[in-house]
Amino acid sequence: MNYTYLECLALFGVGGAHPGGLQLTKKILAEEKINGDTTLLEVGCGTGQTAAYLAQQYGCSINVLDNNSIMVEKAQQRFSSLALSIDAKVGDTENLPYPDKHFDIALSESVISFTNVIATIPEIKRVLKRNGRLLAIETVLEQTISEKEQTQIIDFYRFPQLFTENEWLTAFRDAGFQRVDVTKYQPGLEQVDEQHAADFSLSETIDDALLEILGKHEEIMQRNKDKLGFRIFRCS
């Protein structure tokens, strides 16, 4: 079977697969005003690691969505084991099953890049309240690369597009965000302890092909370490 990179993450049940993992997530969230009255949507929740932390740390109202049913099932298992009341849905970022102006914060950790950006960002903007904000960690193209190199990256990750920082800024502003603050993520600066390591919720059967995909991912990241980077976008 030919698995995609995202299917691989789902079957391994990787929590905190995004750059910086849970440690970076905590740092980003600590800079926001979040309390029990905050309504928050996590777009692309994975196994629910971030949502569980949010519920336990801040006690806010959380909805989560992912287009992969395996991920949602594993997130629901996590929430149930921790007795957390978090609504988890299988859904599409380009057609969010939520009303207009409903959330204070939308959070996306390496998710929007895997979608049609031009359709997803306006949809997230739609469900945010008038003064709501989007927090996003996303892949950026740091320098011009050959068409062959770009095709290899896009084909492996199934990215519909690969944006530079300026192209991201344009997409956020075109969707109606008035202010976009950008922080460059510098990998390898944090001391990752056991508490912040990626966690796994393995499926019963793990095909050898999945290990090959993880290996390929590491190879691509290493080969393109100067060409691919990550940014933290705060859009309001």
C-alpha cells in the first residue's frame, strides 16, 4: 500500500509532530490571553496532545477538527482517558462545520500547508470573532529552488502549494487579517525533556513502509535544511 506522509503520522499516532513540538506550543500559548471564557478551535488536532494541554492548563472551551478519522479517534481516546470534555470532529478545513464569528482563537500547527491555502484561510477567518486571532506554525520556502526540488517536496508531503514568507503574508491579508506578526522558528535551541517529547499512539499494525516514510521525511528535512524553514504567524 502506498501511504501518504499524513497517513503515516496517523497510524503512528504522533502527537507533537510539528516543529518545536509541545514545548513551542506552550511558549506560543503563554503569550496569549486565554482563560475559562476563551473559545478556541484547533484546526488539524492530530491525536489531541495540544488540545488536552489547553483544557488542563487554561480550562477554556475547545473544539478540534481533523480530516483523518484515525487521528480523531485517537484524540477522542486521549480526551476520554483524561476525562476532558472536548468536541472532536472529522471535517474539512475548507468547509468548517462551525458558525460565523464563533471562536476567539484558531490554532493550526503545521496544518494549513497541507490544504488549499487560498480556501482554508478565509474559512478560518469566517469562524473567528471580530477581534479573533489565528496562530499558525507553517512551512516556508526560504530560497529559490529548482522545479525538480520543489516537485519532490510537494509530491512527498502532498502540499497543494509551497509558499515563501511573503506569499503567506499575502494569503493572510487577502483573507481579511489586518495585522500579521511573524516569528522565525529556530530549531534546536530548546532543551527537549521527556515531558515535551513527541508521544505516540500506535495502531495495531505498523507496516514496514511506514518506517520508510519516516526515514524519507528525515532525509528531505536534512537535505533541505537551508531551503525549508518554519514561521509562527499571529494573524488578527
